[in-house]
Amino acid sequence: MTGTGWAVIGPQRVQTAPPLRPTVPVTPASAASARREPAPSHRGRAGGGRARTVTGVAAALVTAVLAVVVAGQVEDGTDTKAQASTADADGRSAPQKASRSDSRPTPDGGVKAPVSFEQKMALRYPLDAKAKASGDFQTVGGHDQAPGKGEVLRYRVDVEKGLPLDGALFAEAVHKTLNDDRSWGHGGRRTFERVSSGHADFAITLASPGTTAAWCAKSGLDTTEDNVSCDSAATDRVMINAYRWAQGSPTFGDQMLAYRQMLINHEVGHRLGHDHETCPKAGALAPVMMQQTKFLATDGVTCRPNPWPFPA
Ligand SMILES: [Zn+2]
């Protein structure tokens, strides 16, 4: 049942706890001391204060260099675990996030570049296969216009309260994916508008495995076998299983952005009336309506992973 799920998360859970401790606090601390070092009082002194000013500047430079080194380890992409934990910590600790962004426009410049959407989407995030959350939902605020032509479908993004995942990132991913020309609006047939109040045609919902199962069961669907997602058609919710969103699937592979695009397109595809499909030909791109979380082969014919209904 959950054997494969544990095999995936097992090794990572071991890595997440202790090794992360050093990297996370070190960056803000050294950045903060770099800010504090050239205190205004040094500059205010005349004559005799000069020697102290020089050593002060030197100390600031050393600290700044250290900050660059530390930031470099986190930002260059070599240490994926550290990045994942940083993003995860961002979601939980608003004050820490604020102080870290304050430290970005330092005089030496370029110490810490903002992490891009693509970078965040390329990472796996720690989440247990049996993670539980509150069962209550919070709507992601704001509004994203429908950028395309054709029928306008309005959707809302809800995230289960208590999930240690970035709801705004999820909403951004949904909007970008659905409005990509390779998605269901292909050729201007429809376009998707994100709303946070008023009427929505459906609600794309990021929820823990247990809450996903509960909502899918309302439509007679069992998501517990492989810990998957569903379109709960008897309700207004398209359920995205947070475990898959965070961890992906060994079958699909390591392309986490593509995997998440596939999840969104597949489940919204159900909402638009599409049923499951099989692999048409060895080596072909999998139809987006194949169950690519579970397998890439049907009847002995193996396809390649594919997130799009209309791949370029
Ligand atoms: Zn399906």
C-alpha cells in the first residue's frame, strides 16, 4: 500500500533534520551583522576615530565575504536540500522571511538573488506520505486575469490550513499552467481566470493525503491506494494531493515542474470531461490523461512523461 511512498520519503526524512540547521540560521545572522557593522557612530567621529573606522570597514568586508560564501552555497543549486528547507521555512516564518529580504539590497550587491518561480518549482519539498492537516481550507487571495480568448472559466485556489507548503506558489503554478497554450485553452478555445471571491466554476484545492481522500470519497473515488489526486466531480473541488505536489512520483521522474504541470492539467482535464487514456505507441509522449503518477506503460507499451494536452 504505502510501501513505495515510504521508500521515497524515507531517505529524505533522514536528511531533512540535522544537516539543515547550520545553513538556515547562518545566512540571516551574517547578513544582519554585515548590516550592523558599519554603524553610523564610526562615521560621526573625526580624527581619532579613523583607525577604528578602518578596522570597522575591514570587519564589515570580512563579514560580507562570509555572507557571500554562505549565500553562494544556498543559491547555486548544488545543495537542493538546503534550498528546499529554506523555502519551507519561508512558508512558516514570516518575520524571518522579512528580515532576509531586507538584507538583499546590501551595498556590495548581488549577495542574494531572489529565487525564481522555476527554481522553486524544480524542488521537492518535505512532506510525509501520511501528513495530516486541519481539514479546513483557506482561499488564496488576489485575482489573476484570464489572459486568453474564448470561453472564460473562473476558478478559485484553496489550500488546506496547516499545510507547510507555499499556497501563493501553488496558485501561480496553476494559473501559469492552465493558461499556457499547450494546456486546455490551446488555440484560444478557452481561458482561465483566478478569483478569490464570488462565483467560481471550480476550486483547485491543495490538501493533505487524508483530506484529499475524504473529498474524493464524496465522489466515489479512492485515492488511498497510491496516494493520488482526483477530480471530486460531485463537489466543486479538484483535489491535488499535497504529498504528490511536494514529492512527485518515481514513475514520472525528477522533473518536478513538469510533474506539477501534469497534475494540474490531468485533474482539470477530468473536470472538463476527459477520461483516462492509454499509451498509443512505444516512445510516444504520454497523453496527459494517462495516470502518469502510477505508470508510463499500458499493455506493455511505454510512453515518455508529458505534462501537456497539446505538447508543442
Ligand atoms: Zn485521472
